[in-house]
Amino acid sequence: MKRKKKIEFRSECPISTALDIFGDKWSLLIIRDLMFNEKKTYGEFLDSEEKIATNILADRLLLLESTGIISKQKHPDSKAKVLYQLTVKGIDLIPVMVEIILWSERHHEVHPYAKQFAKMMKKNKEGMLKKIRNKLIVVID
Amino acid sequence: MKRKKKIEFRSECPISTALDIFGDKWSLLIIRDLMFNEKKTYGEFLDSEEKIATNILADRLLLLESTGIISKQKHPDSKAKVLYQLTVKGIDLIPVMVEIILWSERHHEVHPYAKQFAKMMKKNKEGMLKKIRNKLIVVID
DNA sequence: CAAATTACTTGCAATTTGCAAGTAATTTTT
DNA sequence: AAAAATTACTTGCAAATTGCAAGTAATTTG
């Protein structure tokens, strides 16, 4: 499984461009784990509830890196590990992710934590957004 | 090309659930055309800039209908036409779509209208959201 | 220093996509 | 009123992508 060198943008429509990057069933789940679940390594992404296949994970990490949404760093604990993190471009996806969560919570049966999340968002959206962002701010891109 | 009767939800995570519905390269483009481009018929969806294949379009319209995001109505002008429209659940995707547009505009080269859109959003987001919503409000679901 | 762990690759089979060419029911044109 | 367009799809098939199981190579642990 080798991925295309360059991703092709189908048009200059902002929605289309975004979908060219993360329009699939898995990319936003990796971003979710980085953004909300403090996951940082290949192994941690692998053991999600949705059971992403290891080759797909490798492919998507490459894609997200090549589109500037995540970056690889040295893991402080071990040479055998790789630390993945969101770049600023990735962190900027917070409002997208939050609105997806709020929509899904409103229209589907989801985990209780999502209902809690929606309630807190209703109280103070700006504050919550900043709080999430502050937790992710990072030195190197 | 026959589609699976039922879509399978991989987990109760709100992001995952949303992706099970619209996590592909085309669904949100149909929603975009309904939401922002006043498109309403099969033929209109077909002639987008991104050139969706006709079998894929048929498949996605069915999927969006079965998940309650769009609905089919009689076309007032002709029996040969079908009128598609967003349901309330579909209209509720406005904030998701808007945040995707804003993110994409911020990080990519996109159509000039998107820059204009971003500028207006910055001025008065709540007002804009309401305006978009009002244009879509509909009698039958 | 042998067994785990970590981050991937590789080899297929199965599914999905994309393209070209129908088809069936209207609607328009002549 | 027949013939030609239009509209909303379907069908067949090749090509691409996904998903599963089984490696591999470099650390790290017992």
C-alpha cells in the first residue's frame, strides 16, 4: 500500500478542498484522538473503539502529515516511539470538530460524555473552545 | 451498484457516527449545493465543478435520505423532475459547513467568494448563520 | 541475550469508485 | 401525434481503495 505522492484538489471550493484532505471515514478519528483523547503514538491510535487497520492508519498519518495537519516529533521517553501532534492548522480544526459533535449529539444516540460536552458548550462556547485550544498549544510545528 | 440496506455505526462516538453518515468525498458536496447553491434536482447536482459520477450521486442521495438529512418532494414544475431538500437535520449542519469553509479559507487557496464569506462571518457570525438558515426553512420534512 | 514492544510493510481478497453506456418515464419540438 | 430531448436513475466492468492477517526491523525490557 503506497499512497499517491500528491493529493489532488478537485476544485477551489473550500468544502471540496477540505474533503480532499479529510473526507474519509478515518482521518477525523485520528484528529479526534489527538484533540480530545490525549493520544500521541501509533499504538494509541491503533487501539481505538472503531478498530482502524494498521495499514490505513499508516496511510492516514502520512496524509495528515503531508497536508500539514499533524507533525512527527521525537518521543521524549523512547527511541522506539514516535510522537504525533497537531500543528496549528490541525488545532484550527477545533471548531469543525466541536460543531460535528454538537450536531451528532443533537440528532443521534451517542456516548453520555457527548451530552455533557454539549451542555457545557451551551453554557460557554467561547470559553470551552479556548480551553481545548490551550491544552493543545505546542512549540514546534 | 446496490447499497447496503442499513448503515453500520462503528461506535457511539459522535464524530464517528457523523463520519459513518457523511465521511466520504461526496456527501458534503451535495449538502453544500443544497445549502449554498440553490440546487434541488439530480441534474443540478450532477453538473458540479467536481464532476460526481451519476451512480455515486444516486447512491449518496439514497444514503442522505435514509439518514434523514435530505428528503424527496414532488417538483412543482414537472413530473419528470424530483425536488430534493434539506430536512431540519440537514439544515442543522450549517455550523459544521460554515466552520469547514472558514478553516479551509484560512489554510488554503480557495475561490474568492470564500474569502468574502469569511470576512462577512467575522463581522457577524450569528446574523449570517440565521440568514442562511432562514433561506432554507421548509414546510415538509 | 531472549522475549516484548513499537512503528510500520506486504500480500491478497473484498468492497467501493469511476467511467461509459443503457433504460424508462415524462416533456418538448416538429 | 410522432420523434427527439430531458430527467432520474441503473447496469456492467475495470481500476482503485479498504480490510485483514501476517510479516519485519529497530528498540526496549526482563
